[in-house]
Amino acid sequence: MPENTTSNKKGGTKEKILKASRALFCEYGYKGASVRKIASTVGIRESAIYNHYKNKEEIFLEVSKEIFSSPFSFENEDIRELALKGKPFLHKFAMQYKLITFDKSNENMFRLLMIELLQNKELREQFMSEFHDKNVKVLSEGFFVMMQNNLIRSYDPMIISYEFLSTLFYIRLQVTLLRFDSLSTNSLSTQFEKHVDFFWESIK
Amino acid sequence: MPENTTSNKKGGTKEKILKASRALFCEYGYKGASVRKIASTVGIRESAIYNHYKNKEEIFLEVSKEIFSSPFSFENEDIRELALKGKPFLHKFAMQYKLITFDKSNENMFRLLMIELLQNKELREQFMSEFHDKNVKVLSEGFFVMMQNNLIRSYDPMIISYEFLSTLFYIRLQVTLLRFDSLSTNSLSTQFEKHVDFFWESIK
DNA sequence: GTCTATATTTGGATAGAC
DNA sequence: GTCTATCCAAATATAGAC
């Protein structure tokens, strides 16, 4: 069902609308980004928007889909394998988290998530499942393996995972806030590594 | 300079406006809470609002002042005294944090803070200084004392503080999100205590 | 101090010519 | 597909009668 000949191509108007919307939503949130602004950013009239999207909501849904599509490639790997090595498992996880934190595209989506977190129930639920539950699950598996192999002290894997994850999230939030104001993140640049070091000393 | 005879009293219209505004701002944020809604909640016309406040912004400023006025009574106490006992210091800190997390008034203000965090630069700065720097400072002092007295292993006090604080914040955020949707926080009710237990085992 | 009336702006959305 | 024109609703804010 081709809506129009260029809708999926780079130069297509639909693509331009999406791009402009993404930028504006990530900066001002849903309410703050008006159809007016989107249209003027693209360089077309508001009415032209509606040839490509039913309404503002539909644009937002397409943009917000990207929030949880970050390629956190951990599940593809063999968790068990890496967990047997102990610290490298934590390091790998933290470095992927760091990568996403500083990746411009993921950073924007994280902003949007934070802006809408308390205004959008669906995003809240996705936040809980995708940002929390999913990560706790992966980490728990790793910690469980480490315990089985006496690499770390015995403790509830869920608790350890919660502890490990919460700090990663907090660093990410701080980085995002600083970068939003174009402030330096120098003091936080090695925080992920420091976290891994401290944490490993804590549990080994 | 009495603006009017009842402005500061409970039954005063100004007080009613403030109360309604507080509730609406904490639920819908600055943009989402309209002067219309505030007026209708109070039971007066919009124009009457302007007899008490210059504009919407002024109301918001008065409400948002309360965000960082939570009576975190730690500074009044002798940190050194408590830190010498080790774990009780952490426990006390975490329990105060928990109290604030579950306190209805503080919960509302925290909501507002989260909603506006990425839309209001001043709140972002205050968040960094009041929610982060200030707490890291208090904790660092405590950890430093503990190290001096060989109660815990030697490590950068700032790092330890960061680690300890980040989890508290994360729990608070989760609790706030769950309660926003009227969901049960049972699974998190003892998370603060678990955090203290885990953490103390980590550093002692 | 509150009300009615009104000004003004902004935002989402549609109809119909081109 | 885009434009002009237009509509409608919502929101902030002011003026002036009571």
C-alpha cells in the first residue's frame, strides 16, 4: 500500500515531517511541540502535514516508537559465557549503557522519555518493562551464574541487579541533564567505569 | 503590606488558588494546568485569579518554591556523631529519604520536579544542587569519618556517596511512578532497607 | 474582590482551489 | 500534494461594571 511515491525515501516530505517532529518533541515534549512549529521547520503549511499523518498524535506515536528500539545487543550474546568471566560481564553491560547514554539519537529519545514519563501512562509502563524489568532480568541471570561459580558472594540476584542498574540510570539522567544545557560532562565521563570498579569490589 | 485581609489565612482566596494550583501543577505540569482549570477548581472566574497573582508564572513560582523545602533534617544533626556508628548513619539517611518518598506532599512536589525537569532550566540547576550535590556532601562527610575510624574500606568518599545516593533516587522515582498510576508499591516497600543492608556489606 | 465581557494568541484540524 | 482560507477550541490576560 504505497501512500505516495516518496514517503519512505530520504527526501520525502513524510520523512522530513518525521525528522522535524522528532527534534521538536525531544526538545519540547508533546504539548510543547506544535503542529505549527513542525510545519514551519519542514517549510510547508500546517495543512500539508495532514496529507501524511492523520493528526499530531499519529506523528508522536511514530516518533515515540523509537524510544525503546535502542539496539541493546545484550540478549543476542551468550550471557552465561560472559558471566563466567565475572567483571567483564559488568563492564560490557556498563559500556553498552554508556554508549547509549552518549549516543546523540538515543540521548534525544531518552530526553523525550523523561519529559513524557509523568504525562504518558503507556511510556511509564514501557519504561518499567524496557528500562527496568528487562535489564534486571539480564543482569540477574549474569549474577546468578557468577554465584554458582563462586565468583561473587551469595546474595539475592535481583537485589544486586537493582543496585547495579540504578546507578547506571542515575548517571545517564545526570549526563542527559547536563548535555541539555550544553554543560560539560567531564566529571561524569568516567563514572560508568568507576561504578563497575566499585561494584565489582563490592560483590566479589 | 497586607494585600488584603485574608490573603494569608486558610480560608483566603489566595490560599485556595495556591492549593488548587499546587494540585494541578503536580498532576499536569506547568503547561497542562491552565488558569481556567485552576479557577474552576477554586470556584471563581479566571479574572479573579489576577487580583491575587500577576500571572500564571507567579503562581507557579510560589508552588515550585516548595519543591526544595523538604525538611531533610540531616544537616542539623551531628553527622560525625552518627557516622562513628557506621551503618546507623546509612540507615538514618535512607529512612529519611524513604519518609520523604512516601510523604504525600513531598511526593507531589517530586512529581512536579520530574515533569518540569527537562523544561525548566532553573529546576534542573536546583535539582543538581539540592538533590545531588547537597546529599553527596553530607554522605561524603559521613563516609570520610567512617574511613578514618576504619569502619569501612578505604575508597573515594564521593564515589561511595554517588553509589549510595543513586539507588535511593532510583527507588524514589519508581515509587513515584507506581503511585502516579495508583499501583502497589509493595515490592518496593522494603527496598530502602535492602539497599542499606546490601550497601553496608559492600563497604564494611 | 468578583463578575461579565472581551481582546489576543496559539494550536489542532478541515474544505476546496490549484 | 501543497496552498489559501477558515473554523473552532482553549488559553492567557485585561477593562470596567458591581
